[in-house]
Amino acid sequence: MKRNNLALVLSIVAQLGEASRADIIERSGLTQPAITRIVSELLEAGLLEEALATTTVAKRGRPATSLRLAQGRVYSIGVDTRLDRTTIIARCFAGVISHEEWHPGFADPTPEEFFGFIAERVRDIASRMDSRLAGVGIALPARFNDDRTRVENSPLWSWTDVDVLGEMTKRLDLEGVPVLFDHIWNAAAIANSRFLPVTKGARLAHVQVGYTVGIGLTHNGSRFSRFGCAATDFSHLPIQVEPWLPCPECRAPACLESRIGVRAIESRAREIGISMAGDPHAISRFCHELAEVAQGDDERARRALDIIKDAAQWSAQAAFMVATATGATAVTVGGYPEYLGDIFFEHFMAHVEDVMPHLLPLMRRFDHPAMSVDLDDRAAIIGAAVLGLEQMRTDPTVVMSGSVR
């Protein structure tokens, strides 16, 4: 009961950004003495801090105070691995990123190679931090078993039935630090659901378009474990399109990945002299160049615009299929479309308006038609860091008791 109430108070403060004790009492349903005791414990543990309130009025000349998540006392490490790059961040409980680094992607590493590198980087970062490490979240391009401790397979790597939790923990050697895994698309959905104004009870579906086409789903901001579709399932969904673009992997005449996967986009762009380099920022540079060329007024610009319009149309179709299949109450889209920018989303929304107007309420509840939280393609790395705090969010006593490094 105690840990549930501690977690409840932390979640209320996190949702509101800052909260008065009266706000917490109203939203939690707990008594004033209980809230006084819980808040005192969280302040003493360094998980909450008091600040001058910005939304309440002081009585009798006394400055009003509010509660907010404390900065710099507890942090997590997030890892986001793609084919073109690996990003690692240290992010405190209040959301401030204190460390970030980028590395080239892994073409097809062995588990030993991958986890040896990641564990070494995590240990190095932890050794230089003067706050408490609450956990490590790792987002992988993979499909997991139900408890997300083993990779069943990966659309990008030749991994099959890999005990990822065992491989990481035996190399990490940080006692008491939990390691949690999920696929990239769920990590992005977690971040979006925490930052977008999704109402209580909402189910958010996220469509991630990159080397593969993946789906992430959250319910009330948490992972929705009963949703089983992964990138390998959705990427190779057959579609009817002319001309056919056969997929070498699934052998279908055409599938989503062969139409809007970034490798398919680059294949068409190479015909007009635009290609990707092999560095951690290759996709962003490629997309920026493609979008810039598309704004010209010559034949090359027309062909570049056709590539973007086609990707936008089929991404909109993918969003429609996801919304229909999952019963989502909100939909976000991420991946390389974020680097293409407004030119992509203008055509994306135009296709939604023309063909699927009933999808508009799911997407226009936010300021940006598809995403309004300025995460760009960073949603997955933010989500991985949020994932690293999952155990602490459900049981704050693991940090308060000092059992976390």
C-alpha cells in the first residue's frame, strides 16, 4: 500500500508538472495527513522538491509553494539502437538530459559484441555521475517474448532466441540496477504518450517508419503488453500498388517496407543523385537534402516531391490501418518523416483529409497534425530513458531505501 501511494503521488506531480498539496489530495483521494506524510518522505528522499508556485495564489502574503520532480537526484540511462546509429543518454527523473552520445550503428552484431559495448558505455557514464542510477532502458530493433527478456527475432539483425536480459546483466555488473527492454516502436510510443495531452484511458498508437515499419502501443502512458504486432509483421504487410516493388525478404509483389522503408526511398532518390552516407546522422542528412531538392522548380525537384508524396500517402494508409486494428484514440507518426518535415506532413494530412477524414479527430487533437512535442525522431531514446525508470515509478522505495546505485 505504501509504495502504491508513493508512486501515485509521484505520477500526479509528473502529470501536472507542478502541483500543490491540495491538487494531490483532490486527484489521489487520500487524506491530508496521508499526503503530508507521503510528501515529506518524497522530499526527504530527494524525489520531489518545493518551488514557488506559478499557478496558485498565496494567502495572507505568504508565498505559495508547489511540488515538482527533483532535478539531478535520480537518473536513468536510455539506449536507442538503429541500423545507422546508437544513441545513449542519461536523463534525470525530472526529464533533464545531462549526458548524450552517438555512435555508429551495428550492421549485424553478435549479442556478445553488442552488449559488451553497451555495458562498457553504461558503466563509464555511471562512474561519472554524482546522482543515483535508477535503471537502464534499452530500445532494440527486435521482437520480444511477452516479458521482454528475450529477443525472438529481429528484422535487422540475425538474432534468434537471445536472452538479452541475461547477456546485459552479466556484463553490466551494477548490483541492484534494473535493465528493461522494449522494441524501438514501443519506446517511441511511451515517450509520445507521456508528452502529448492524451486523456486518461486513452490508447495511443505510434507508427515508426524507418528501415522497417513498426507499431508501438500504450494505454494510459504505459506499455500495452497484449498488443502483439511487431515490425516484422507490419513491415511486410502486402499492399496493392502499381508499379509493383517486389520485396526481397517477404517475396510479396509489394509490401509496406518495399514502398516506404527508408531503403526503398533511398533507392528511388539515388536516381536523382541523392544517397545516404554511412554515419550516425545519415538518415537525417539524406531526408533534409531530399526535402530541400523537392522545393525546387525543375524536373529533379518534381521527382523528389513525388518520392515524398508517395511516402506520405502510404504512411497515412499505415496510420489508418494501425488505428483501425488497435482501436487507438490517438495516433502519432515518427521516424524519417520527422526529418522530411512540413513538406511530408502537409501531403500526409492532405491524403488523410481526402481519403480517411474519420482519422482526423485522432490526429488533430494535437497542435501538429501528427506530433506536437518537438521530440522529432528522438522519441525512442526518450522512451528508453523513461523505460529505465519504470521500476522506480512503480516502487519508489527501491530508490528511497538506497538499493539502487
